[in-house]
Amino acid sequence: MSPLLYVAQRGTAVILAVAVAVHLGTILYAVRGGLTAGEILGRTQGNLAFFVFYNVFVVAAAIHAPIGLRSILREWTPWRGRSLDGAMLAVAALLLVLGLHAALAVYVA
Amino acid sequence: MNAPVPTASLADPTIEAAPYATLTVRIRRDDGFQAFTVARRPAQTVLDVVTEIQREQDPTLAYRFACRVGMCGSCAMTVNGRPRWTCRTRVAAVAENDGLTLEPLRNLPVVKDLAVDMEPFFQKWTAAHGAFEPGAAPLDDFAVVAPDSPERRAVDAGIECINCGVCYAACDVVTWNPDYLGPAALNRAWTLVNDVRDRGQDARLEAVSGDGGCQSCHTHMSCTEHCPKALAPTFAIAGLKRATSRSALKRFGARHFRRSA
């Protein structure tokens, strides 16, 4: 991978380390408290902090995951070249669209 | 820095061999494994065993050695599944149940029996810009390099590589990705990146980046674990990751954020 991809993957890893911990902590807290989906959505609706947090999470994941997936595919399959890079851009776009859509849905629900 | 090579004493258990003891040696040949029996001797090295077999039992056995004292890097083989320099490996230290299994180094084409073709190894060394680049014009005077400067210390840490290929054979990333330059070539590049006299740094940092470069290292540390000279190519590669990242970010910034005059 190029040095810039390397920096992007390591940089997003730092963001994800915090974001995943907060995300899992939030899930554990919500489940332990016995919150229902309706109650959770009631709290997240219109909550700008939640919206910004999950947008950052999604963008970091959409950058981080395809770079790692590209390395794995290059090591374990003969797939190389522009088709691989194009497919990884598509994976990044998919993660971005699905993730931002979900974050927006929770925000406006 | 190198670990000091321990001085053997008579109490060293790797020196003495039981009288009349024998060693069973399985050697990978072109058509599978062949077994030989060799007498155990005091302070016997794995290279001694191979030499005895070749001279007294089977002159067709192919292997490579030169200095016999751990300087030339010619005699590396896979001994009981681990890559080692055989001239400095005592049989008593590595034999399992009075047996040795010898194979050629991994990740390199086999020429015959225990001899491998080192050309891909040295091609990558060259591809990583492993030669000193003096620039177009020689310096007017000797460069003054303080022995305790961070650059000189970084060079010292990796300069004793003898290119034996042990780290290259130990590296799983080389197995998975044949384009990967490997620990020895990257370690060499790192010593030159820290050479303040060198004038080829941009090209070198470019050469050690990319899908075959330092960023592909998984930090398994097999190279550092197996290096017979106790060098740490993993840390050299980590240094290259930092240097290439800095250089790429600088170029990226200059390209996209430089103010127009």
C-alpha cells in the first residue's frame, strides 16, 4: 500500500479505537438498563452529538476497512491492479452510504 | 547493537558429546528426504555434520558455505524447521531425539538439495536502493558524523547484516506476497536512510514504499526472532514506515496546500 493509504489506515484506526469503545459501551449500557428500541430512538432523535459521533465513526470505518481488505486480498488471492482498487472504492462507498443512512435515520427517527 | 557472541567454556553442554553417540540426519534432496547417520563429536556444528556427510558418505550432496565462522552468510539452512546459520549452530543445541532435519531456506528457489538461488534476495536488495548514493558531485571534505548522533546509532543497529537470508526465509509476508522486499533489503535501506552523506533519499523512500515495501510488514517479528546477528529488522522497517509517511505527507501537503505566490 502507498504511504498515504498507510497513514490513512493508521489514523482512522486511532479514531476507531475510541469510537468502537464508545459504541460498545453505549450498547452495553442500553441493554443493561433494559431500554427498548423506542426509548433509545427517543433519546437519539435530534441529538446532534450522537449524529456527529456516528458520522465520524462511519467515515473512519469506510476509509479503514477497504484499505485492510485490499491488503488481505492481495496477500491471499491473485487479484491485483485497477479492478481491485475500483472494487475497494466501491466497498468504501457502500460502507459510507449505508452507515451515513443509518446515522441519519437514527437522528431523524 | 549486536548481542555479544558468548564464549564457550568446557562446561558448556553444547560442546561435549557422549562417546559413541550417533546422530540421525534427514536431508531434503530433490526426490524427498534421505537419512544419514553421523558420529557425534565435541563442539560439532550443523555445518560440520553436512560437510562430513558430503565428504564421507555422499559427494553428490549440494550445499553452500565459505568462511565457517559466521561472517560470510553463505551456509544458512532450515534446521529442524527453523532457519539458522549452520556454521555457528551447535548440534547439541538444536538436535531433537538425536536427530536433525535439514532443508533448504524457505522463500527462495532451490538449486539443488540444500543450496538455494539467492538472486531474488539480492535483486530485492538492489530494488530497495541498497547501495550508497554519493550524488552528482563528491563532498569537498570528509563528512563529520558524531558516533552518538541518533542517525549514526540507527545505522549501527542494522549495519552488521551479513545477508545470510535467514530473516527472508523466516518472513511469512515474503511467502504470501512475492513482491515484498523482505527484512534484509529494508534493513539495509534503513541504514542508508540514516546515512547523512547519502544523496538518494527521495528515490530510496519511494522504492521502499508501496505494495512490496515496508508498509506491507505485519510486524510478526520473525526476522528479529531468527536473525543470527541479533539485529532487529522489524524496528528498521518501523523506522522506514515513519520516514515514508513523513515524506508522503510533506509531498501531499506541498501539492495540495501550498499557497500560490
